[in-house]
Amino acid sequence: MKVFSKSFKFSTQGEINFVDLTRTIQDIVTKSGVKNGLAHVFAPHATGILVLTEYEPSLMADLKEALEKLIPRQASYRHPSNAHSHLRSVFLCPDRTLPVVDGRAVMGTWQSLVFVETDVYPRQRTIVVQIIGE
């Protein structure tokens, strides 16, 4: 069994910014040489999440609105300045595991792997990808 690890960095533009990682993840899977196995993608951040969804502007706007309704920025919190950012990350995963079949990460026809920045400021983010298989 082969294990291949790779990390990469990118910048976000601040609160509820979406970054499509699909192509980068597919490129890493290809470079790994793993034909069949699993690709685990992890965002090691307290205020960043990964979602599998259609990367389409109106859907991203709906997602932003839903996050604001579920955990509003202007609510009363004990944690200073960005409690809502942390709470949003608690309820949505910082990682995703994708099957690798025939050297490609498998996603549905309309699925993309999208990083969602929940923090209030632009950030430099890191994604760790580990691919395990044969």
C-alpha cells in the first residue's frame, strides 16, 4: 500500500469566501500515482470548512445566507470578535474523504470540493491531502 502526502497554501478574501479546490485535489491525486484508494483532504484551521457541493454563484450566495441565518455574525457571544466563525466551523467539517478510482478522486457530476472561509479576516490557509491506496 502506498501513502502519498502533499500540502498546499492559498489565500482567502475574508468572511464567507469560497475557494474551489477541485482541480488542485485532482492534480494531487494524479501526481500521487495511486490508482485505487482514498484521498483524505484536511483543513487544519479552527475557522475553515470543506464542503462537497455544486460550485455555482447563486448556490454559493444561498450557502452564505444560510450560514448567516443559522449562526448570525451579530448575535451575542462570549468569545471576542469571531465566535460565529468558530461556531460555523464546529457544525461543518474541516475534512472530506474521497474515493480514488482509476487514478481520479470520485465526485458526483455537479460536486466540487470547496473551502469555506468563516473567519472575519483574509487568511493564508493550508490544505493537507493524504492519499492511501495501490
